[in-house]
Amino acid sequence: MKTSTNPYAYANNILIAIVSAIFGYNLYQAIVHPDNSNIGISLILVVLTSVMIRKYGHKQTKDSQKNN
């Protein structure tokens, strides 16, 4: 059985980690120092990341070999 790999999987994981860190920091700033927060920009970044992950996410391919 041949397994398919997604060339975007590694990039998606890095993107999710970076966006999560930025969003977490800005959420912390919104709670602790509301005057210094950029939570709106972070929410836009989260939405764009979600769209990109859905567009370039894992796509299953059918195996062309027959099982005997």
C-alpha cells in the first residue's frame, strides 16, 4: 500500500504554530493591557490561516493497486 504525502503538511504545522503564538500573545495583551492590543489584526490572521489550511490541507488520493 502506497501512502501519499502532502507537501504542505510541514508548512501548515509551522504556520499554525506561529499564528497560535501571535494570537495567544495578542489575547494576553487584550486581557492585561487593553490599550496595547491588536486583537483585530490577530483575528484576521487566524481567519486567513484557516482558509489556507482548508485550501491546501490534506487531500486523500486513491490507491491504484488492487488488493489480492
